[in-house]
Amino acid sequence: MYYSKRKSEIPLLDGKRMYIQVVQSSWFWVNIKIKKLLYFIDTPLKLVKACVLLYDLKGGAHGRVWLCCASAGVLEGHVFVLKFSRCNISPENELIKECEKWRELWGLDAHVGTWNSKPALMMPYVSPASDKDWKNQDFIALVTNTIDKLSKMKFHHQDLKKCHVAKYLDSNNVIK
């Protein structure tokens, strides 16, 4: 079951199943009463104190990644991504560097916090590029320009693939 693909007809929010809730020092199983998921690019992540793991996004060379939502307070239901580092030496420093890159490159708020007694990077959830996007020459030009920008900044991504390319609308409704 662990390696099974998630069936698209299974909703992320389901009152009949249990979820893992994570706080600063531990995790535990919970039933949730969250009615709606909210996808905002500017959720104030440092205010999130408890979250539920909705979906295992797996991971790459640098860490394990989960789709989460805040599970309490005024941010309940706000969706974000939580990344635990695979780095054995100074994982918090690696996550802080990545957090700074989020701010520098995309102007998006990211936050390093402690979850289940381990450092983790909280990032906004951005929509993966669709097949339709990859057929759009303007989108491909945007990706190419972004890769050039990253290269000039000496930013290194060890496992860049189509599935790792995402997009969002900035405050001026411009696709980034």
C-alpha cells in the first residue's frame, strides 16, 4: 500500500480517515474537522503551530516533502509544503539556505521551523506545470529564463525535472 499510487478519486479531506498531525515536538493520529482547503501563496507560515499531513509528495535528493494544511487557529485549512532534510550534517543550515533562496528568487515567504523535533522548511504550495503549459511557447520561454537566472546565481538543483517545475500568479497577476 505504501508504494501504491494515490487514486485521484480519494479526496485529500475525508472525515472517515485518520491523519497525522505534527506539532513542534511530536506527531499523533487525529480525526480532523477541516471543511475546506485554502490555497494562498502568501500564507504567513511562521504563524502555523500545528498541521496535518495530507499527502506524501515523496522527495528528491535533498529531502522528504509533504503536502500539509494548518490544523488550528485562523489559518486552519491553509495549504503549504513541509520539507524534512536528508542532510545528516547541519540540516537546519541547509534548510535556512533554501528558505533564503525562496525569498531571493521568487519573493515568496518560506519559513524554517521545528516539526516533530526536527528542522523542516515550510514553503507555499505552487501548482505544478500542466501538459498544456509545456505546449505553450511563452511558458517554455519563462522556464528557460528562470533556469538562466538560477544558473547565473550559481543555484544548483540536483534533480530538476518537469514534475518539479511549478507556477503561480504574483500580486500583479503575472505568471511566475
